[in-house]
Amino acid sequence: MWRLWYYFDVRRTLVALHVGLAVLAFTIHFILLSTDRYNWLEDASAAPAAAAALESSEAPAAT
């Protein structure tokens, strides 16, 4: 295994590894953000709760 590093520059290999992993991480996160279920920036489950709260605050108080 140690002979492998005679063929590859260690610094260049580690930089390429980190860049590749960063591209993979960004790709996975952007794929998740494009779905309705896993989009944590525009959470769809918070919208009905906000609408219900708005409707209850607009209702006139019965006295």
C-alpha cells in the first residue's frame, strides 16, 4: 500500500478527495431541497399551522 503514494502526490490526492466530497454533499443537499418532503427551508408542514393561527386571530370574539 505504501508504494501507491509513489505514483500519486499526497497533497493533490487529498485536495481532490475533499473537493469531490464537497461536490457530493452539495449535490445531495440540493436534491433534498428540491423535494417537498425534505425541504427544510420552506417547510410545508408549518404553512397549515400558520394559516390556522391567522384564521383564529381574525375571528371575532363572542361576548
